[in-house]
Amino acid sequence: MPTQTLHTKINQILLLIAVGLFFIIFIFTRISEYRQTKVEYSSVIQARINIAKALIEKVLFQTDVLVQAALQTHQSTKDLFTHLETSHLFELHGDIFYVLDPQGKVISISEPFNSFKGLDFSSMIATVSSSDRQRQVQHHYQSILTNRSVITIQYPINNGYLLVVERSLSTITQFMTSFEKGKLFPGELFFVLSEKGRTIYHPDQTLMNTRHNLAFDLKEVSRKDTLGFFSFVYHGKKYIAHSDRFTEPNSWIIYYSIPDTIIIKAIKDIFFRQLFFLLFFFALFLFIFKLVFSRYFSPPINNIVAALKGADPEAKLSLSPEMAGGILEFDIIIKAITSRDKEISHTAERFQAVLNSLDAVVYVADLTTHELIFINHQGIKQYGDDAVGRKCYTVLQQEIDTPCSFCTNKFLVDTTGTATGVHIREYQDNKSRQWFEYRDQAIRWTDGRLVRMAIIVDISARKEAETALQAEKERLNVTLQSIGDGVITTDVNGKIIFLNKMAETLCGWTNEEAQGKPSTIVFNIINEKTGHKCDNPVQRVMRLGRIIGLANHTALITKNGTIRSISDSGAPIRDKESNIIGVVLVFRDVTHERMLEEELLKTKKLESIGVLAGGIAHDFNNILSAILGNIELAGYRIAKEDSRTVSLLAEAEKATKRATKLTRQLLTFSKGGDPVREPTSLANMVTESANFVLHGSNIVCNYSFPEDLWMVEVDSGQIGQVIQNITINAKHAMPEGGTIVVHCANVTDTAAETLLSVDSGDYVRISIQDSGVGIPKDILEKIFDPYFTTKQEGSGLGLAICHSIINKHEGYITVSSSIGKGTTVTIYLPAVGSQANYQDSTQEADTLTAVRSAKIMLMDDEEMLRDVAALQLSTLGHEAILVKDGVHAINKYQELQDEGTPVDIVIMDLTIPGGMGGQEAAKKLLQIDPDARIIVASGYSNDPIMADFQKHGFIAAITKPFDLKQLSDAIFSILR
């Protein structure tokens, strides 16, 4: 838009306002005058209509007063008829009357028409009901009496008679002709029509006589407006008209119309007068307003503009209050300009100060010429005072005279000349090795041209920090990759971000494969007891916002379907504002630990039941001792001839010894059930034990022993029992026959053996594998539980005893099985070296016999056992001294020693409930007599003291229940 002076602009605005106001006022007054003119004409026309209606009604009812008087004066119908015929009342006005009886027949009529008496006129008129005593004006019609267009006025008479007066419409014409002579408007037209458009009155008499339907001649009839005006075209001429309905007869309508040119001419006359007046008024208004503007408004504006034009761009504006010319608004404008000028100056100073305070170089260069337009203090300090005005590449690079090869000008503006935004690049100086960040952007300069603004920041420190951060990141990555636990990190949505090496190994996914995948796919965990899927730990951490531990019995399903028992926790990863930005899962494979825990649990079960087993075995051994001793003594006393009784006693003795074996099995669980160990060769012991069980069966046993198989230090009886129990189970698993494979091997790499919890030491592994039916998985965990068995005749102690024996030998036993393929039992025993390191120290025992009787003290808490022992000693030729506990034994021993009849041998029971036992009593007795010879006796055959009796001061050991031979051998070994 071209610029204009304020004076010209204001003149244009005033002209537009004046023209607009002129047309608004003109149109408003035009409409107002038009409506006023129509109102005036409407009033005049309505008045003319009212006068015409009054004249017509007067003509219609001019005899009404006389008729009403006659009707009221003559009550007799006959008198009334006579009066009407003789008075010549209607002849004066050219009217005709006749009277009709209730049947519509003429009974009285105007004199010229007497010949019509007796005729039926009921079809010509509407009979008035007797209840309606008022007159009625009926529709007009052509009279059969006069052949003229008439109207009828009907007066009801008593007894159903009706007086009818016919009045010619020509009488109306006479009055209307006189009325229309006083016309107010040229061309005005009166006419009266019925509701159906029939002509009642019209200046043209022929239309009245023929009852012409004038409504068909009125064309383009419009609706009435609010003033009652409507228009129509009659005989090609347009009229403006008013209409009104008669009160009586109410079916007549009077129309009064004037040519529309009359109103139009009146309005035009008013229009031209108003137009001239308005033109004069607005011309005067513009002249006065322009005069006032030029005098009071224009000078202050010119002064302000002149001051602004002459202002020095480098100096502040000089505007005085006097320039406002006393106008408040101009004074406010001057103050605002002055204040804004100061603020702009201060802003420019502050902006300059900010730019100069930056430790970055900020410069502006022309995009086309590369000329420096502006540079801040940091740039001047670095590149010199003469930088502005020179080419940017000569200032910044100092060694080139052409634009830089990496110049960003071509990237800052697109083909349409629009700035493309900020372009960022990093650059390292080849000499100083410093790093700089360039931020280039095209901006619009104060003169409107596009320029390049560049900000150069020294980022050497940041680069060093990034290098250090990258190194720290690498160290952290090495640490995460090196730790033995699996580490998985996810985002807040559970998508995988990172897996360390151990997590890759445990999950079966590589870090690259897992990234971006849901954690539930990579870290797929279930409850290994129920097989149900575990809750998503990532969602739990996000919901709780704290460290959580994984539920017990959690198992990880790897990518290839392997199931691993795992343990550990999940924790939220938070930023410096403590907002959760991810989750870290740390877990480890605890399959090996779980198996060891299960082994420990089995051991604790056996230890708990061992307390009960030891008590039962001890009491049962005491009973068996009494039974066995009495049976054996009875056998000695019965005559040899009673062979049948001797046979029965022998069978009873055998049965008692078999019961003894059961107690020894129970003793395996007791606290004192430590094995009596000695170096043993496994090859012979395993072969003899297995062959003994399989003798006479359809099972083949294949053995595999290396020549350099190490020896073990074991209780050969207990280990033999283990081999026998396992072989019996394998035999039962193959009822149709089969093969058992026994393999022994030296274990040099203990870490490779999954069930060994030690990292060093030598072990010998015994594997016994059958090809039987196998053991179901739900039963496999219970096979070492005491009294658990699937056999109808089994005791459930076989494998439990095996587990206890191996555990007491510091060894390990495990079972693996597959349904339909067989079962493998693996035993680990500590090795003590090769067979060559040991010599057979077995010496043949002397077969000497006792040379004398002895005084032997027997200590036992059971009276029954003391009595049996006394009989046994007496049978062997010895004197028995019986005591019930250690206190009595010490006192009696010292008493006999003081009397000079010392005791030769003392036999002590280890366990004395509620009293001093054999171990404590032997210790005190040896303090009294260091040469005392004491034999330890116990129902706990595997008690540690029994296994190493000499260490505790005993010179021999005997296990209850014992027979005469065992007792004799023990005594003989001391007395020989």
C-alpha cells in the first residue's frame, strides 16, 4: 500500500465518514418521509371511505324509521297491511314492498303489482325465523317485478309473516354521483363489491345492472401493508387502494383507490427538498471540521513528524511537551516515544553488554559478500579491532583469501529465500587442538537483508568430559560384562535396553537380539513348582517404586527352552530428580545351590529322625540282649537229649539275631552312628556286596574298575549295606531281568561334578545304573525320605539308610532317572590314596583259651540285663559283681580294692538314663586306678566311642546284644 501524509489520510477518512453519514441520514429520512406520506394519505382515504359508507347506509335504510314506527303502531296484522297499502310509504322513494305469509306466498303487495298476490316468493328470499325479530339486508338480485338490480330489506312480523322492501341500487348511484363530484385526487375511483366480487356500486351503471363480477377485472392484487394499503391494476392502470367492510350488510366491501402516480409524485417532491438540504448541511460540516483540524490538530502532528525526521540515529530523540499543542493525546504519544526511545537505548546497551560478556565469539556476516557486519568483544579480543568490514574467512582463518570449504551459507537458506534454521557443526583446530562448536543461522538484519549470525563456543572441556564419560561407560560396561550375575536393564515400558554377558548366557539371547523386545519374552520366568507364569518384575518395580525380590521357586526359561532356577532382585533406575526412568534386573543361576539345599534338607530330615531311631534301638537292644542271653543260657541247661527244645531255642536265637540287624539299621540314624572306618579297596567290596544280593536271579551285573582306583577309608559293613540296598532296588526295577552296570572312577576335577560343593580334594565315584522302569519325577524327590516306599513289603528305610551312611562318610549320593529308560545312583566317597600305600595288617588271632576265672563288675541300668549278664558270666566261670550306674561302680570298685579283693575287669554300659554313664565313670575310675581294665558295652553299635574306644580309656568294646561267645572273646582278649 502506498504511503500518504496524515493530512491526506484524515481528509480521506473525513470524506468517507461524511459520505457514509450522508447516505445513512438520507435513506433514514427518505424512509421516514415515505411512511409519513403514506400515513397521511391513508388517513384521508379512510375518511373518504367512512363518508361514502355512511351515505350508502343512509340510502339503504332511509325508510327504516318509518317502517319500524308502523310495525310498532299497528299491532294487528290486518291493520298493518291496510296501512302499508294505503300510505304510499315506499312509493316516495321508488321502492316496492310485499308481505309473505309463513309459507312464502304474497298476501300484500304494492298497488301496481296486485296481480302477484298468492304467488310463492319463498325461492327468492331467505325466510327469517320467528325468533329473529331484527331486520335483514339480503343479497341483491334482478327483481322479477321491475327487472332492475335491487336489494331486499326484510322485517319479520308477528305470526311468521315477513315484510320485504325492494330498493333499486340506482338510488345509491344518485348519492354517490353527488359525493364523487368533490374529488380530492384526480382519477380516484369508488366501487362496492359483494364478498364474491359482484358489483354493488360502480360509476358505470351497466356493471350494477348486470351484477358484473368486478373481481375478475382487478389484476396483480397485492397484500395489505400495515397501513391497509394494497395495489392492483385495473384496465391497465395501477392503483393504490383502501377497502373496508360494511357493518350492514356485512357482506359488502367498499373500495377507494387512487392512481399510484399521485403518491409517487408527492414523495419525489419531498425527496428533492431533503436532498438539497442534506448536501448543504454536509458541505458546511466538512468546511468547519477541516478548518478546526488545520488550526488545532495538524500543527502538533507536523511538529512531531519534523522532530522525528531530523533526529540523529545515534542520539536520543528531542521531543518537547510544547509540540503537543495542548492536546493530551499528543502529549501522551510524545512521552511514550521518549520513554520507548530510552528503553530501546537501554535494551540495546544491555544486549550489547550480554553479547560482550559471553565467552563465545558472536559475529554477523553478509550471506553474499561474506563481509563482517558485527562482532562482539570476545571476537574483537580474539581477531582484532579491524574485524568489522573485512571478509569473515580472512578474519577467522587468517590464511585463506576465498570462502571456507565448510562454509554453511548454502545450508542456511532454501531455494525460496527462507531461513532453514540453525546449522550446528564441530571443528577442531589443527594447531591448538582445541574443539569449537559453530552454531550458524540466517536472520533478518536491521536493513532487511538476510545475514548469517554465528556463535563460536570453545567446547574443549566438554569434549574432554565426553571422552572421560565414554571411558567411564566402557569401564562400567566391562564391569557389567565381568560380574557373575546376569544384569538386564529396561525402559519404563519394559523394553530391553541392555544384557550383560552372563544375562546372555542365562537367557540364551544376545544383547543385539534382545534390544527393544519386551522383557517378558527375554526374561521369561515361571514358578518351577506350579509351572504358572510369574508376575512381570518390571511392572512390579514400576508399581511399587522400590527394590523387590523374586519369589521363591522362580525358574527362567531360556530361548532354547532350558529351565534354570534363579534368584535375586529388581530395582528402579532413577534420574537426578528421582524420577523412575527404567528398571534393572539382577539374577543368578541357583540350580546347583537349590540341589545342594535339597540335599541338606534331606540330611536334616534324617538327623531329626535319628534321635528317635537311636532311642528305639537302644531300648530294643536291651530287650534283645535279655532275650538272646536267656535263650542261649536255656540252651546250655537243657539236656542234650531234648533235641527238639534245643532246635526251638536255636530258631529263637536266629530270630533274635535278625532283629538285631534291624536295630543296627535304625542305629544308622542315631547321633552316635559314626562308622568305624578303615582303608578299604572298593573293587572287592562292591563286587562281593552286589553278587551276594543278585545270587540266583536273572540279573547280569557288569563291573568297570580302573587299575589305579583309589582306596577309601570307610566302614566296609556300612558301605556294603549301601551297595546291597541299591542293588536290591535295581533288581526290583527289572522284574523281567536285565543288566546292571557298576562303574567306579577317580574324580580329579571336583568343580566339574555338579553335586560336589567343594573345589578341591580327591573323590571316588561309584555309579550303579539299571535298565528298569525308572522313577516318576514327583516321586524322585522323596526317595531318601525315611519310611517312604512304593513296595508293598518294603520298610522305606533302604535308601534313607544309604543316604545317612554316605553322609556320615562325608560323601554324596544322588539319583537320576528317566521313565522307561532306567535309573542311575551315583555315590562320591573321599579317597585316601592308592592301594599300594597300605599293607594288609591283618594278623591271625590267637586261639588261646581262658586260663583262670576272674572277678568281673557289670554296670547296667536295666536289672533284667544285669541278671542275664550275671548268669552268662557264671556260665563262663567268672564271678559277677552287679551295679546300676557309674557312681555305684566307682564306690564298689574302690571298696573291693580297699578290701584286697580287687576287680579284674569292669564292663560298663555307655548310656545310663538319669545316672552316670560309662564314659564319665571310666574317666573317674582310671583316676582311682590307672591300671583298671574296662570294657565298653553299648546298644549304639556305631557310637563314636565304640569306634575309637581306646582313646577314651577302654581296652575293649562289645556291642549289645551279645552272646556268650562274643562275651567270652572279649574277656579272653584281656586275660590272656
